[in-house]
Amino acid sequence: MASIPALASTEFCWANGFSENPNLDVAVAEACAAVRTGLGGASPDIAVIFVSGALEGQYERAAPAIMEALQPRVLVGTTGMGVIGVGREVEERAAVSISAGRLPGIHIAPFRLLAQKLEELDVSPSNWSHFLGCPKEGPVHFLLFAHPYSTPVDELVGALDQAFPEGKKVGGMASGGHGPETMAVFEGTHTHFEGAVGCAIWGDVDFDVIVAQGCRPVGPQLKITKAAGPDLYEIDGERAADRLTAVLNSIPEEDRLLARRSVFVGVAMAAREGEADKPYDGGYVVRNIMGVDPTRGIVRVGHQFHEGQTIRLQVRDARTAEQELVGLLERYKREHEVMPGAAAFMFQCNGRGTNLFGEEGHDARVFREGLGAMPLAGFFCNGEIGPVGEVTYIHGYTSSIGIVRPRRR
């Protein structure tokens, strides 16, 4: 698949378009008009589009109309239960959001993948390089959108991590209604109800990712002493269920109340087999507890475990989620120059928004307060894609944010 060659112009320029009109044709026209104005009438190199699930039945008109109106070199996108744009979040109502950019010095390779093609590509850098028309080495970054009912997304991000370890991968799984036919992904003029779409990005670009999981740890660090796949048999030499129950009984009452509503297992990313006794102060990837067998003391978690790993219980509430996102954005601002020409994409779990914060627009507002008027677009996902440490995961309840910016020289 051919990549889009880099431009010769000198400055990044992004523009967002957004409309809540319940007629898709009108919404597209309004959003495209805003983008054209923001880009000074120029055609973008890339348009990333998000279409609300409330417009189900009209999806297939969106991408062709946007391609005709803006004439981007690349178009990718997806549907969502809610969409994000121009600093706003709209949940379960009609809306179209477009983020479009002119990106000098950048190569972009759009693609669509079905499960069979993913098997053919495997984890080989040569296979992926040939498929995408991109370099085998160096940082190649990815925006990814996948239909949740037909795409082995764990395999996809695992293969991309193996093939392009220096690159960042961020995105989300399509949402919309309550069945496969209510969710779609877009590539070029096409609307697909299966598979994954996305684009590889490389060249004079930096790509940063912030993953806010909305949790904080409670209780001590724990060592897995017997496990098989998702099943924890022993923790610290005790039956897993008994050890976790003892931890929950030992934490402060405020945390116990939170744990009754939502308790999770955080898996330490830096821990290796045989190293779990060493102090650990890094990040955790948060995973759901799927079930408990009190008779045998087994705890099932949505993760693949091995003995020797470090875990820690996690709790989540609105205050914790807000504090974490605020802190991550503050840290990002301290460590990175917020440059002109940067743009951000927010991939937020359906379980956040009004479900968690009791108000619409929370994470978009926090982002704007933290990083200013940087163009922001995105959607509410069935699962969010983003790295913790050097590994890319499919998350739940996160706000996964990708920031594309000119490479600092």
C-alpha cells in the first residue's frame, strides 16, 4: 500500500470542525466549512472523522461527502456513542467531528485490515513495511480504529509493537449502538462494518501519548506465586481470594466503600519474573476482576499472568479520575513544549463522561485547562488503545490521548 509523500511546506496547521445538526448532510457541511476556514481554504493531508451513533443509518454518506468537500489525501475515522470536538463532548446525540491537518515533512499511510490479513503480516517488520510503504526501522506511529466484533485488536497492537517498537499506537474501538451493524470505521470514501482502519505516520513528527486510567492503588504490593493465564491461584503464598480479601479488610474505610463498587487489579509493568521482591514505583496497567471462586480461592482477571509478577489493588471514582488526568497533563506540560501546530486526539471510554463524572464534557474541559486551546477531537470507545510503559494495551475506563506535533529540532 503506497504511503502519502511528505509535503514541502514549512508549518503544521490543524483545524477542527464540529456540528450537532441531526441531519448528517447538514452536519458534514457545517463541520467541513469550519475546517476549510481554519486551513485557509487549503486541502488537508489528513482528515480524522468521528460520527455519532445517533446518526446510525446515515453513516455511509459521511466519508464520501467529507472527501468531496475537503479533498484530504488521507481520511480515517470511526463511529462513537459520543464524539469530541472543539473542546466539547456530546454523548448519545447527533454530532460530527473532524480534525484535519496540513503536515509538512510527514508521511502518512492509510490502511484497512481484516483478521486474515493480520495473520499474513504477523509481527515481521519487513511484511508491515511492504504493506504500508514505510521504513522498517525508526519511529513509525499509528492512529488505530477497530470494529470490536470482528477484529483481534490485542493481536493487532501486539504485532505493531513487535514490528515498530519505537512507535506509539493510540486509538479506540468503534462504538455506537448495541450491535455490530450500529458501529462502523471509515477509510477514504468507504464505510466498513468489520475490520480495522488506521494510518501509519512518520517523518518530522513527534507523537506523544497520555493514558489516564482513572485509578489509584490501595493496599500493599503483592506477589503472584501461582497463576495460569487469567487465573490467579496464589498471591504471597496464600490462596488468591483469601489474600485479596485480607487486603480489602485492611484498607481505610473510605477505600473499602469505593472497592465495594469498583475494585481492579493493577499489574506492574516493570516487574519481571524473579524481580517482584524489589521496590516498584512505576506504572500499572489496570485490569478488571472477572470473577471469584471462593471455594477454590481462585480469582480471574482480564490479563495473562505468570508467577513472579507484582500486582496491587486499585479503586476508581470521579475524584481520583480527575486528579490523575490533571496530574498527567501538568506533567506533560512540564516535560514538553506545547508547540504551535500540535493537535490532540482523545479516546475516552463509554464509562467515563456523564457515567463517571455526572456531567458532559469533563475530560475535554480538563484537557483545555491543562494544555490550552490545542485542537482536540475524538470519541467515546468500546475499548481504548494506548501504551503503558513500552507495551500497547486495550484499556477500559481510560482517557487515552495522542498528541501529534512538529518534531522539535
